[in-house]
Amino acid sequence: MWARADIPAVWGPVDGRNLLVPVDDDGFPPEILDQNWLWVEYGGELLDTDVGGVYELVPLGGPGPPWVYVWTPAAEAR
């Protein structure tokens, strides 16, 4: 079984939900969640939603945890 982290999402298509994401060997979640990840996890729920952007991992203090995923529209994504 893979280790996972439950991280809140802020803004964007899944605003207010907690995202269950895999963590690496050091216990860190992915730095970016793109629309491919969103489609796999939420599929049909997002049909009428703008998913043009990414969720970027933001630590709330130091390197984290805790973290949040903050939505960045495609025009502003790194």
C-alpha cells in the first residue's frame, strides 16, 4: 500500500476539498497537481468546470507539513 497525505485545496475546481495524494519516500506530496491528476481523481464531476491551471503545494510553516494546494490559473502557472 502506498503512503498518502490528505491535503486541503484552496480555490480552483475542487476548492474546499481535501485531496488524498501519494507521498514520496521522504514523505513529501507532489509539488504540482495538473489537470491530468484532476481528471483521474474526479472525472465526470469536472465536466462543466474550468480545469485550465494547476494546484501548487504551499507549506504553511517551514518546509511542511502542514501544506495546502493553491490553485494557479494556466496563465500564471510556472
